[in-house]
Amino acid sequence: MGMWASVGAMWDFPAEKRIFGAVLLFSWTVYLWETFLAQRQRRIYKTTTRVPTELEQIMDSDTFEKSRLYQLDKSTFSFWSGLYSVVESTLILLFGGIPYLWGLSGRFCGSAGFGPEYEIIQSLAFLLLATLYSALTGLPWSMYNTFVIEEKHGFNHQTLEFFMKDTIKKFVVTQCILLPVSSLLLYIIKIGGDYFFIYAWLFTLVVSLVLVTIYADYIAPLFDKFTPLPEGKLKQEIEVLAKSIDFPLTKVYVVEGSKRSSHSNAYFYGFFKNKRIVLFDTLLEEYSVLNKDNQEEPVMEPRNDGEGDSEEIRTKVKNKKQGCKNEEVLAVLGHELGHWKLGHTIKNIIISQINSFLCFFLFAVLIGQKVLFAAFGFYDSQPTLIGLLIIFQFVFSPYNEVLSFCLTVLSRRFEFQADAFAKKLGMAKDLYSALIKLNKDNLGFPVSDWLFSTWHYSHPPLLERLQALKNTKQD
């Protein structure tokens, strides 16, 4: 009875205390759940030290061991960074970090002649200080990940000077977008009346579409060099592929990703009749600068000649090139364009906007609840920006976790469908080999715990994708 009496006594706390306690409890519950999943996967990394039989035909033992050690290091880093994050957020909440920062921004504004009535100005100061704090506290973690983990496993190509300039540039560009957009959103909420949530949703919809449209043309080039894919067989074949499925391709770019990392990628962007394809130079075997000093070299390999213990040594040429051949690049693009042809891009946009509208509607319902503000230390004022922070980040946390899992499941389904689309284009064999190469180049570990992969993997595990392609090749 004593235990139940203690639990029941919790409900005697004021409502704001119960809300505050629920937020902390949920954040730690999520952390412990993520840690539990990570430890299950980490056990796989530690115990699977030999290439499983079903993988022997697609992965050599050296690459398998490299990927195992890489993923082990990443999981260790993820554990400590995750622990730091949850402890930091807990301390910020317990010691009133949010109201303190709001008050500090108010004092800054006051010293510049802007009183409490200039709430939007104070909100922008709060955002600037909060993002600056986040950037500074996250910098050591980012540097460790880049210059220790990624460097150790051969992925990092950045110098410290480049990294710091890039970090500062990202911060400045982010503020140039975040602050004007936030000020307009707050203004719309202030003057929108009873239906402000509709106007706020429409505004964020327009902003997201504009940003997607201009990102690769005006924002991404601030950080990476984009050059048109040179005329040649690959470009011609890409154009033929696009035309065959009525993809309105206008340009094909190669981005110099190799100056940052040897990880590879490809994507498309644009709306209506103005689509562009972007290929990372690390994806292209014939184009990547990483292959210039990574030529084929002879490797001495023992061979049993079948006569007792007598062995002779033969010379084998080992291909150490990174990236995919043209046929494999086309297969990867066949998969990516399959997302467009099957409507996955539009479906994701619709889901995102339905969720955004629902969140703004619920925000409109909850913004008048003073108890929510009191739970986080705001007893005398209810700033709109703080309301957005409390409701979207804390109150919606359980909903966001469920939504994230559902989107992960949907994403895996879309990936299988896009693979099947590439197969229908006659690219199953090349996509099969491309997936193996990309997994090798990125040191992906092909063995996963079922629960960890179910919760986290937005792409199906490699073996599942290969098996699906193998089955379809037999159809």
C-alpha cells in the first residue's frame, strides 16, 4: 500500500509540476530505450567477427572487419554523445535555463532600446543566443567525430582550417534563414486571429517549397563546388534514362564531396518541369579524385595446387578503386528516379504537410494554457516563441517518436518499391553490384539486430535488398 500511496501522492503536485516531471521522465525513457537498442546492435558488432556464410560471396574478410570496427567506434561515440545530450537538456530544464536565456535576451534588447513590448525582437535575440550556445557546445563533439572517428577510418578529408571556416559559414547562413523566417512566422501568429494556425501552416509550406527549390542552386554552392557533368557516355545515358520515364531533367551536376569525405550519395531536386540530378564525385569510379592516387596494384596471393602441402605464389591484380561504374551509377539513379515515378516524393510532402497542419492546429488549442508556460518557469508572461518551443519540442515528444517510427517503416517500403522499379528497367544486376560497392565504400556493416534495424533503419538491411533483387532477377 505504501508504494501506491506514494504514486498517488504524485497527483497531489500542482499541474505544472506534473507536466514538468512527465517531460523529464519521457526524455529519459526515450534515452534508455535508444540505449537498449544500441546495446543490442553493439553486441552484434562485438560477436560477429567473421563473415557469415551468406555474405562470403559479396564481402571479403578485410572489408568486413573494417566495417565492424568503424561501426563499433560510431556506437561508442553515439552512446556518450547521447548521454551528454540528455543530461544537458535535463540540467537546462531543472535549473531554468530557458527562462534565464529569455531574460538575458530581454536585457540585451533593453540595452538596445527595445522594451518588453518588442516581443519579436526579443524572440530573435533568444534564437540567436540559443543557436550560438548549441553550436559551441556541439563543436567538440563534431570535431571528435570528424577528426578522430572519421579520420581513423579513412573518411575525413577536411583540414582543421576548412572545418572551422565551414562551421562558421553554416552558422551564419542558418541565421540568415532562421531569423527572418521566424520573425515572419511570429508576426503571422500575432495578427492571424482565431485562424492563425491556417496562415502559419501556409507560410511554412511556402517557405519549405522555396528552400527546396533554391537550396541546390544558391545555398549548397556556398559550401561545395557544383559542376555540370561533362559531355560523354554517362551523361547521354542519364538523359536517355530520364526521357524513358518522362522525368523532366534539365541539368546533371557533380558535387565535389571528396573534399569533405569519401562517403558517396546521389539525389534529385526541383519542382514541376525543372528537375536536376546531383551526383557526388565519390560515387563515380571514373570521376572521383580519390582514385587518382589509388591505382590497381599487384597483390601476392597463395594458391593450393592440390599436391600435398606444395603451394605456389601467383600475382593477382586487386581493384582498389572507389565508386561505381557507369552502369551501376545508372542503376542507382534508376532507383532514385523510381521514388519520383512511384510518387514517393509527393507522398512524403503530403504526409509532412498534414503533420505540420495538425501540429499548428494543436498548438492553437494549447497555446492559451498558462499551466504549460508555468511548468517551464514562465509565470508572468507567455511568449509565442516559448510556446512553440514547449509544445513542439516537449509536449509533442511522444507523438513525434511514434510518427518517426511510422515514417521509418514507410521509408523501408518505399526503398523496396524503388529497387523493384529499377529491376523493371532491366537494372537489377547492376543495382545489386552497386549496393555491394556502396556498402563497402561506406563501411556499412551488413549484419543487424532485428529490433534495432526495425526501429532505426530507414533503408532495408543490405541482405534483404540483395535477396529481393535476386528473387526479382529470377522472375
